[in-house]
Amino acid sequence: MMAMIAWLIARPKVALALAGAVAIVAVVILGGTYLAGREEGARSVTEAIERQDARAEAEADGARRDVRQCADRGGAWDVATGTCK
């Protein structure tokens, strides 16, 4: 180990190139990790919004069905109370 360190000290250009290569590898690994985490975060937010949209759509369909059934029975839908009269 000491011989390798002495060899690198004796050849500063090689040591600099090796340090540069290590730095590039570190940047690539950290960048990939960052991008993967960012993509996962975006995916989870998108899925949460899609679930919320699906719930809202189901509730709207239910309300639409209630109003339609009220009209079919000859009633009048009271918007203020949300009931059939």
C-alpha cells in the first residue's frame, strides 16, 4: 500500500488522472441516484393525484345517479340540501 502511494506521489499526472476518474464516477453515481429518487417522487405524486381524481369521479357519478333517480320518480332535486323532494 505504501509503495502504491509513493508511486502516485512520484507521478502527479497519474494521480491527478486517477483522482479525476474517481470524481467522475462519484458524480455519475450520485446523479443517477438523484434522478432515480426524483422520478420515484414524481411517480408517487402522480399516482396520488390519479387516485384523488378517480374518487372525485366516482362521487360525481353517484351524485348524478341520485339526481337522475329523483327526476325519474317525479321528484325535484333540492341543490341546497342535496335531497329529493
